[in-house]
Amino acid sequence: MKIRNAVICGIAALALLAGQNVTAQTRGLGRLNGTITSEGGEPLAGVVVKVAAGGDELEGKSDASGKWAVAGIGKGQFTAEFSKDGFETKRVKLVIEKEVMQSDPIKISLKKVA
């Protein structure tokens, strides 16, 4: 339950922390995952997901149903970046208080570039 609250707080803090550069404090065995859709709710395939972890950058990509996962996450503060051609890049700040094997799903929607 703590990780879910941490993820929710991290997403809610996005508006307050936008533009700040926060990196992970440790790598671990945990895994972040979720789904990515357009603003209209359609799943987006091929979205590149990058998570700064320590001095490394972990990367994943969404599948045809919009599902994505990035492994190697420990506890700490992270910036997750979601990008796809034709859509605005979205950055989300996350605070993970306790390392878990898999997070609750994180739902992200991307806005089309005008």
C-alpha cells in the first residue's frame, strides 16, 4: 500500500516539480509498469519510457496494448520520461519509499502535438 501511495503522491507532485531534475538514489530489483494512452483513451504502442536510476538510464517501450515496464528500480526519487513522435513528451516524478518487485500500474496519457 505504501508504494501505491508513493506513486500516487509522485504523480500528483508532477505539477509542482516540473522542470526539476531528480534522479534515483539506488538501483534495485523492483519494476515500474503501467499503460500509456492518447488523450482520447486509445492505447499507444512504441512509446519510449526512460527512468533515471543512479547514474544509469533504464529504458522500456510500450507494446500494442500500451503496456510498459522498466525493471531495475530501487527506492529513491525518479524521473520517468514518456516520449513518442507526434506526441508531447511527459515527465513524471516518482518517490519510491520501499523497494517492491512490481509497482501498482501507472496510467499515463500523452497529448498529440498540434
